[in-house]
Amino acid sequence: MDKPLTKSADGRLPSVLIVDDTPEIREQMQWGLKPLYRVFEAGDRESAMDIVRREEDIFLVTLDLGLPPDAEGVTEGLEVLNQILAANRLRKVIVITGNQDRDNALKAIQLGAYDYMEKPIDMEVLKVVLQRGAYLTQLERENQALLERERHRGFQEMIGSSPSMAKVFETIRRVATTNVSILIVGESGTGKELVARAIHKQSPRNNGPFIVINCGAIPETLLESELFGHEKGAFTGAHIQRRGRVELAQGGTLFLDEISELSPLLQVKLLRVLQEHCIERVGGRVEIPVDVRIIAACNVDLQEAMKEGRFREDLYYRLNTIMISVPPLRERGSDVLIIAKVFLRNFAEEANRKISGFSQEACASLGQYQWPGNVRELENRIKRAVTLSDHVQLTPEDLDLGPPDELPVATTLKEAREQVETHLIQQTLFKTNHNITKAAIMLGVSRPTLHDLLSRYHIKK
């Protein structure tokens, strides 16, 4: 006997809306779906949109494109599709078409429809399509809830649920309330500045300024003045007195990125700030007390720089009271897809583009790529894809990524079957973040069967 795939939080069956101008078809579909779903019916655009606005938990819709007053055309049906998806992009709309109407069905898919079926409807096939749509919506809603929890945890700009990022979040919580100096290490593009901002926002200094200076982006001849300020007449062009970044950060936090680029002279001056909490402006003779928390970051091995004499050992240990290591994106597992979906949603909204997500091939390519430029590279690729793509779902080509690993050519039917099953299981485990129960449901097998397949094909969880 058929069973509903999932129920809502209050225990009710999932809801489906049938939009069709033929009462007999609506009655037939309602009869077939009623044991599995709460079924709503509409015969035109106005009544369909009234139901959608009233029943917010409707995430499944079957839609006949031929609706009055354009029953012989598709304009009214496509407008319903646009309005339903505009209200909630997570809804899965299955378009119902005549067997001569395939071009319009494909147009609906391009506009964001989940799938299409030709008349006459095979009820068993429709049930499978609706179940898949319901399950996908459930995953997407869980993902949104996860992102919402991350925002409420106080890391609004930092996203991730991997063990390595959980460790970073926990360290941030522990050190934020203290006043110790912190060294953040990690590859370029991993989000070291975001870590520093999160520490500042959760610290007692959060009402003070957060001042950033990239030590590698400013010429050495100007960096001292940028950091410590200068007095009038200190050098040619110094027409007025000017405060430096250290003073501007008074009562707040100073973030020094690429700290390894500091010259030996500036390393000495920074060490004095850490030890004595005072500075002298360039050309000045007066000591100025400062109350500043310093957070430094680098993407090189400072211990190696110390061995080579390029970085002072005493400064290193002053900065490195606490070290936070930000993991590269390639080591963060399913975080890649979570971050990618957030970027996609934000950029699509900014550009007013109707892009619903990533194709299965794109998801696999995102997970397999090594991301040498880390989160910054991921952000840039998705922004470019949103700007240039004509697809409803982004493809590997849109992201300028190669296709996911192809299967080698099999020589026997048995080998072909094993390769297909292995590849499908691996893709499903990736999409479900290795949740065996969810993967088994998606694959249409029991948990024991999936465990047997994992063992038979030597697939590691």
C-alpha cells in the first residue's frame, strides 16, 4: 500500500494543488491522490492563487497550461507558474500537457517547473514524481532551517556545518569575550577577515570600531603612516596632522591582514603597541595611549619566516596567544554546496534572475573540484554564472567547471550495472551528506539493502 513520504510538523499529510479547468480530470486525480495528500483543486488562475496564498504549506502543484480565458493556449498557465514560483521558489510544479505540446512543456521547465507529464496521466508515475518533489522540498527546507540557525548563532556571514568549521565557531565563542591577541591562519580566500569580524561582533568591544588594514597592499613607505599616523610637517606632503589606523581603532579591534609583510622596523613598532599599549605618530615625540585589541592573519608559515629571519620571534608569540586555523574549502565536505546555494540565492535576487538551483551534474562537479581559491573563488564563479547563464538550473559549464568524473567503459552487463549503481549511490550520499536513511529513501531501497551495496562496492561512508 502506498504511504505518504513525509508529514508536516503538525502530523498532517503533505498538500498538493491540482490546477486544471476540466472537473473530470480534477476528480480523477483527487481520487488517486487523496490517500497520500491533502488535495486542493482550482480551475483557473484566480482561484489557484487564492488557495496558494491561503494554504502556505502547499509545496506540490500539478498545472494544466491550458486555463481560461486562454484554454487553447498556454499564456494563462505560464502566468500561474510564474506567480506560484514568485511566491515561493521551493514549490515543485509538475506541468500537465497534451502529447502535442512538448515544446510548451519544455518552456515551462525553463521558467522553473519541476517536471512535466503528458496526458493521459499515469497515476502511478505521478505519485512517484510527487514523492520525489516532496522529498526534495523537504531537503531544501531543512537546508534553509540550517542556514537560519547559523545566522542566529551569531555568525551571520559565516556558513558551514562541517566538523572543522564547528571547531572554528566554538573557538570564536571562547575567545570573543577575552582581550587576548589572536592569530588567524589559512589559505587565501578562506574567510579569515570574516572570522575576525565574528570575534569583534561577539566581544565587549562590539560597539567600538572594527578597522582593517592589509599590510601587503600598501607600499612600505606609506604603511608606517597608515598604521601610526603622522604629525604636520613630518615629511613632504604631510600638510596636516593625521591619525593612523591604530588610533582609529581606539576602543575596538584592529585587524592586520597579511601580517607577514610587515618590515622589521614596523614589526618592532607593533610589538611596542602590544607590550606598552601606546604609539608615537611619525614625526611626533608624544606617547599616545591606545586601547585596541589586535587580531592578525596570514596565509604563509610564520614559523618558517622566523627561521629565515623575516619575522620576529617575540612578535610571533605576542600575536599568537590564540591561533585559529581556518580550513580550506576542499576539506569542508558538504559546506561547499551549502555556501554555493546561499551565494546563488543572494546573487539571483540581486540580479532578479529566475535560477532555482544547480543541476545534479553541477552539484557533483562542485563537490569534486579542489577550490584553490577557496570561498572567494566559489563566490566569483557563482556570481559570473548567475550573470551569464540562461539556464533555470546552473550547469558545470555555467560554473566553468569540468563535468563530474565519468564512468569508465564497461565490458560486460554486470560491470555496467555495478558502475551505474556505484556512481548513483555515491552521488546520492553526497547530496544527503552521507545520511543513510535519506539516501535509502532517494534510491528506493531499504537501509539494510543500502548497507549491503556499500559493502559490496567498497563505498566508504
